[in-house]
Amino acid sequence: MWQVIGHEKALRFFKKSIEEGKLAHAYLLLGLPNVGKMTLAINLAQALNCQTKETPCGKCQSCLRIAALKHADVRVVNLISDEDLKPFPRTMILKEQIERIKHESSLPPYEGETRVIIIDGAENMSLGAANCFLKTLEEPTDKLIFMLLAVNESRLPETITSRCQRVELFPVTNIEIEKELKSRGVPEEKAELISKLSHGRIGWAIEATGNDGLMEKRRRYIEKAISLINGDYEERFGYAAQLVGQFGKEREEVWDMIEIWLDLWRDMMLLKMGINNDIVNKDLEEELALLSKEFTVDEVREAIANIIETERKLKINASPQLALEVLMLNIPLKKGVVI
């Protein structure tokens, strides 16, 4: 049984390829973080090694071992695998990691029918790792499939992407996510809120139902954003300096914060326009409605544009300090705040 939620087009594509025996040597799965790329890759590995006729059954020894990442022919390579190579934290997949799978890829399957190597966060390969992997791609062997999972295709060398079958996973609809959460026993109001907050990332939505920390982090970031709106420039620049330090160590946390801030200002824009049903932070509607009255439509629009521009600059490796300080200068001040 396929565990993928949504992504019907991609599922039909893989099912047909398996039925017709026309699988490619390598696939590039593209999509947002937590949108379902890893689930699809694991399901494909199960389908190719399942011991029953109805593949993937999810219950046979092979399917269970693959789900637990204990199958000899299924390997996942990412930033946290191969812990012995370098101390944490790591920001790149290393050449040594690719060299380890290079030997495996030359061998026939040991435990099942097909060897599947999944590279999660493929765009994080170092230059040496990418060059090493390219040599492996250029020498394909039978009964071997590579699955490259990536968010940003542009960070991968064209020499690699051109040798992969490209499959894009689009955000799952709010309706599909809400339906799935309800089927798992999540109350209707909570399911609706989480589905909106997820932005189509079904993996995030499922995790959020059982991880109060994600929702607490979201509330904390919103409270900080409101505090900065009420604060002066001294407070803002102090927080910018804090974020610069955090960006070098926990980059994903800063991305999360920026996305939550963007939702907040977008919601205020919608509330000013009377489009209340489409806001993301439905549980904060009254609070955000009051806050939105402190700004003009142009000020809210400008805040949204500045957050998007900051995100763009950080993604192209602009100076984090300069980008974040400019953002703090450009976020509108609440009426009555003394500069």
C-alpha cells in the first residue's frame, strides 16, 4: 500500500513505470521540505523489493525492513548519516559519503530485487561529492536506482540533473491535508489550522499534530514579531545581531521564522481587505485584526515585500547582517512608537 498522500500524478507515473518495466536509472524528486519526497522514495524502494504480489504491501519482511531503514539494499545519504566522518553540525554531504555508496552501487542486490540509494538534500553535496557522484551516474548498473531528493534544483550541477528523470511534487491541498488529519483523529478546528499553517507540507502537518513544540515555536516567533513592531530601532538591531549569529548555526530556524513573519503580515493584509476566511493564523484572528488597524495598506504591502526581499538575499548568500538589519529598518513602526 502506497503511503503517499496527494501527489497523484507522481504516483501514477511511478506505478506505470513499474508495470511497464521502464524505470529510469536515476530520479530527481523536487519539492518543498516535508512535502512527501522521502515517503515517496521509501515507498518506491518497497514496491521494487516487496515480497507479495500487491506491491508495496507495507507488511512483509522486506517492506518493514525498508521502512525501518534496515534493508541491506536501501541506503539513505544525508547530512546526518555517516556520523563518524565529521563532527556535527554539517552543512554539506561529503565526498567520503558518496565514495561509500559508489562501491555499493557496483554490487548486485544482496537482500532484495533492486538496490535503491536515496540522497536526501542532494543540493547539499559538496563539489567533491557532486563530482564523485557524477562518475557513478555515468556508469549505471542493472538493478540499481538513485533517488535524489532536493528543494532547490538550481544548486545541483546540470551535469547531474540532466542525467536524472525529473519528478516535481507540488504542495498538497489544504483540503487533502485536513482530511488526512481528521482521519487520524485530529479535532476539526485543529486540523483546519494546521492544514493552513503547513503550506502544503503534509509531513510537517502530520508532525505538528503530535509535536506541540512546532506550534509553540510558531507562537513564539509571532510574539517576537509583534514585540519588534511595538519596539524601537535599538531593540530591532539587537535582535538582528542575534539572528545573524543563529543563521550561521541553525539556518533552518531563521528560514522558519521568516516564513512565519510573512504569514503574519499577509494575514494582516487579508484582514484589512475583509478576506478573513483565507488567513493562515485563524486562531489569532482577533489579535491580528486589531494590529492591522495600526498600519495602512501600503505599509503592510511594503512589509511583505521587504520580508520577501530579505529571504531572497539570504538565499543567494548575501551578507546576513546587512540583509537582516535592512529588514529591521524597513518593518513599519506601530503608531506612537518613539524612534
